[in-house]
Amino acid sequence: MSSSSRIGALRFTIQQNLIEDNVRAGAYYASVMENKLDFSGCVVLHVGAGSGVLALCAAQAGAKHVYLVEASEYALKLIDENPTLSELITVIKGNVEVVALPEKADVLISEPLGMHFTHGFNERGLKSYVIARDRFISPNGKMLGKMFPSAGRIHIAPFTDEFLFTEMANKPVVDGFDKSLLVAHPMIHTIDFTQKKEGDFYVMDMPLLFISSTSTMVHGLALWFEVLLDGSVDKRWIKTSPRAPTTDCFRIRCVFPHAIDVVIGQSITGRARFEALTDQSYTTDITLTAEMFGRGGSKIGYQSYKSKFELCQAHQVTPLPPKDETEDD
């Protein structure tokens, strides 16, 4: 098959996948196409491949060859339905921790936090991503071994939502919500995928400090993520915040068993601890403390909250689509 015919088949298949996918996949595609310099002539590894759309993008960007590693059967359909792509893409079924590749790769591409926040924690996609880096990325590869994404940020913020609290108290929930429900600016935990080691993801301990922007009841903590596609030409953050353009990337909210009463300007302190389980999920321990005030604004004590959430048991509820906005998170 001629090179032009293969590229034509690639473009058609990519278009089909993007139509079925979302804004996030489109952002990945745009980044790969803008950064062809990072892919042209390179061996590319796509892990946690799902439908394989990122492998298709890498191939269209001029990759020498793309290895697509996926534990499920889904990615195998990519070659079954498009046999001509076997000249450019090799599908390897299995987990990245145990599979073998015939050669080292120059570029690693993945969606380590997946369609919604719980992918990275339920399937521990972050851990698998850095294992793939250590096992298969050549230290002498082009651009010193490029990673797409190269960094990520986890955002954590308190929210108020009386309706959700009534229905789902003491449960983790996957959904979308409006930014007006946030009680304070988020704390941000940055992850450098080029430097983190596998062991760093078995326990992640994040100190929390919020300043309430309103007087209300805090019903839980909301978590969302963003990742950096740091190309040689184009650099972009893919965001899933309540302020980001609408996608199917939902957030996770840990709904408290009881609410915390706060006033404007009040400090809320605590910790969020993510501890890995053997079933490829995480237990999340959340501790929060806030002062209690009596008549005349005098401090009369503290409100303390502590609870544990199993993220693999997150309930998906009908999301409220966030408004498209351009302001910073």
C-alpha cells in the first residue's frame, strides 16, 4: 500500500474515532499534529490505548512505528478493521508491567488520568505510565525521550451542594458540577511524570489549606485534573475543571457524612491521603478541621471531620454541564 493511501486511511479512521470521542481527544490530536517534529521518524509507544486513537495520531504525524499496548480486546479491533495499518501500528495485548517490546521507544503517549479522574486512581494509570517510561523509553531517544503528557496537576477544593449531600452522603461521586458550588480556591498538587518513580504513587499525601470565599456549609471535597502536552512547538494544558469547556471528563466529589459550617475568610485545614490497594484502586482518607464561632464572632471550638472513601466504589450521577469560560482555574 502506498504511503499516501496509508495516510488517507489513517485520516479517515482518526476522524471516525474523534467523532465518537470528545474535546479531550481533539486536543490530543491537535497537539500531536502541531508537534510533528517530536513524532516524525520516531518509535512511539501508546500505553493504556483504549480505542487506539492516539496511536493513529502518532502514525499520521510521521512516526516510524507505533506500539499500542492495551490489556483489553478493544484495541485489537483497530487492526482487524484496518489491516493496512499493521504496517505502521503493532497492537500488543497485555499490561505494560509485563509485556515485551521488540525495541525501545523514543516517545511515550498516554491518557494516564483517563476519561474521568477515577481512571488514574482506580486503574492506577499514573503508576503504569511511569513504569512504561522506565521500561521502554530510550534514554538516548529523540528529544531525550518525549512524554505526552509530561506533567499533571490534581486540584482539590471544598464544595457546597445540599442536594448531593442529601442523596449521596459519605460516598464518592463521579459527575460534573458548576464552579459556583466551590467554597474556596483549589489546592494544587503537581506531578512531574518525567521524574516521579513507581513507588511515589503507592501513597500520595497532600496537605490542605483553604480560605473560604463565602459563608456556607461544606459538604465535601471536589477533585479534578489537568495534564500538560509539552511539545517542541505547541504546549497546552488539557483541563477538566468546572471552568473548562464541556467534555466527558467528569470530576470526582467525596461527599462528607456530615457538613462543616464555615464563614467567609475562614481557614479550613487538613490532609488528603491516597493509599494504593491490591485491586488497582485507592483508599482516600480525608481529614479537615475548621474553627467554630459563637455569638459575636467569638471562637468556641473546632469542627473536625475524618472519613475514608473507596474510589473504586464511586457512583456516577447525571452531571450538570459546566459553563464554557476562559478564566484561570
